Amino acid sequence: MNIAKPNLPVKGLVITVNLIVILLCCTLAINLFTYGFSQKIFYIASYLSGFVFVYTIASPANRVRMNKTILLLFSALFILGMVRLGWAAYINKAFNNFSTPTLNILNNYMLGGKRFMLAAFVVAVIAMYNNDIAERTIYVGKTILWVGALGALLFGLHEYSQTGVRIKLTADAASSSSYMVIFLYCVYLWLSVKDANRKWIIADSSFALIVLALVVLCGTRVSLLAFMFITLCQISRFYGLLQILRPKRNRLFAFIIFVIFAGMTSERWMQGISDIEEYNSNSSTSVGARVAIWDSGIHFLPQHLGFSSPDNRTVTAREFISRVHPGNTEGYTNVKYNMHNEFLEVATLQGIAGVAALIFFYVAALFIWFKRHALMGISMPVAALFIMGITDSVLIYSPTSMLFSIAVALCTIRPKRHKE
């Protein structure tokens, strides 16, 4: 809703919303090389959003900003967080003597659930005041994201020089870092526009290269797939992929880029192919472990449709793997952490309630995308989540949940047109 002459309270709300956008960009930018400080910034933004949300709903003049689509998205995120928080609280009360992995799972889900619930207010507020987010705010936000990604790359290069293995940055695993990088990438790309001047085109292209370097250093195959998918979607969104590939020169450039990309990531792809080819003789590999873990999760699910303890799931899954997948020590060991699939992870712990909440969120995102609603930008991080969630549990780690919810919030912004 456009307001020609907003009164002072509305002006204050608009300023607050623009500040919230900047704070969220700061959280995204620095979370990859700092931890506690970035979390505090998110909480400040979420509390400000809660105030703006309540004030807006309580004001008859501003209440019209809330529509059914925003309410749908708000409800989907809030319910997703509420189920996770409720599950963690129930398990904490109903069971005791938890193993260390289970304690970590409970803490992550409890914290992640709280953050999803807070993020629901952030998403609603940014969506309601979408038209009031200034072009300058988007410029500043993109600049912060660019500088943050460069800082993360410098930290990542330093870490790699010290360890020589896949970088983790501030996360508990290299895969978690790559997922956070992808969500940051989604936000930056969504805020880009087709008619940007040369300065922004150079900045956006260099940003993509920085993100690619980070994903390669993290060495997570599924994140590379998400990167390619998102990049191609962005190209198609602005220019049309087939239109770009029509000239022979562009096809040659595309082939060269593909060869360079394949060369940079070939080691991880060859390892995956080798794991598949040697599965019958050696199933205890990264790929083989996932097969065993998925199989154990499918076996566990029919008898546990309600809330389940991670320790009970681990015991049952290990018995199954020992019996059906003997020799798969990789799967036997790693099943205590998660199911390496977003749907199986949620289903085996939170049962029907968890699956219903996750499906409801995906359905809400699909509905918004099919309707080509103003909030359709959320389809970018949601698509990335779906791709990466095929082979891993993405939202089990609370910082990843936080960055995903921030990406959803910032992707509800309608990008302004950069001026020449």
C-alpha cells in the first residue's frame, strides 16, 4: 500500500523497517566469520520486527498492509518453528541421560525453532512494508553482503592454508558452511536487477565468483548443484537462457566456463562416482553411508509416527544397519548425527507433525511462486533448501536455520531499478 503523506508514526515504522533490512544483511554478511555478534544482530532485528508487527496489526490504518499471502507465509514459518521447539521441549522432559550428539540435536532444534518463530515476524514486516524499502537501503545491503562474502573468502583461504582440507568457517561442518553461503548468494542475486549499470554488473559477477570459490573450498557436492541451479535461474530470469546461447560465440564462452567449473570441482565429483561404482565391494563411503542411513530411516518411520528421541532412533537405526548393511561403518557411525535428508530427518524425530509443518511451508512457497505474487522471491532460497535437503539435513543446525529464514525475509523485497 502506497501512502502519499505518511504521518510521523508511519514514518518511524518505515525507518525501522529499513534499519531491519540493514541489520539482516549484516547478520548474513558476518555470520560466516563471526558467531555470537551476528546472532545478537539478528535478535535485535527480530525484536524490532515484533514491535512493528504488533503496532501495524493494532492500527486500523496500517492493518490493511497484512494480506492473505503474507499471513500464509507468516503462519508457515511460525508453525515450522513451533513444532520444532515443541518437539525439543517434549523430548527434554520425557527422556534423560542423553548422549552428546542428542544434546546437540536438541539444542539446535530448540534454538532453530525459536529463530523460525521470530523470523516469521521479520518476514511479515518486510513483506508488509515492501514498497517503503528504499533503493539506497538495497544498495547498502548489497554492499554489506559483498564485503561480507569477500571477508568470508579471505578467512576461508586462511583456514585452507592451515588445514589443507574442506573449510568449515564458523560452522560445525563444511557442508553447513556451504549451505549458509548459498542462502547468502540467493539474497544477493534476488536483489540484483536486469538494467543495472556496468558498476553493478561487475560487482554482481565478482560476487558470483567469490561465492563459487567459497563453495569449492567447502567441497559439498550438492551445494555446487544448488549454485549452478540458482545461477542458471538468475540468467534465465533476466535474459532467457536459450536467448543467450543462440550466438555461437556465447555457446563457446558457456562451454569454456563449464570446462573451468568442471576442472575446479572434478575431484569431488570423481569421488562420488567412484563411491557408486565400488558400492558392492565397499559400501562404507560418503555415498554408501547415505544409502544405509536412508534405508534405516525408512525402516524406523512406520513404527514411530509421533515424537521420537534421537537416541532411540540411533539405537534402532544401528541395529538395522548392522543387520542389513554389514560392514558399512561410515553409515553406522554417522547415523547418530542425522538422517542426511531433510524430510527423513524431520519425519524420524517429529513424526507426522514435523512432516506436515515442512510440507505446509513448501506448499505455501509453491503457491506464492505459481501465483507470481510480489513475494515470489522466496522461491530462490526455498529451491536451494530443497536441492540441498535431498542429501543432507540442512535445517538441523541452528545458524543455518537462521540464515535460511533471513534469506526468505530479504527475498520478499521487490528489487528496485538501478539508475544509470
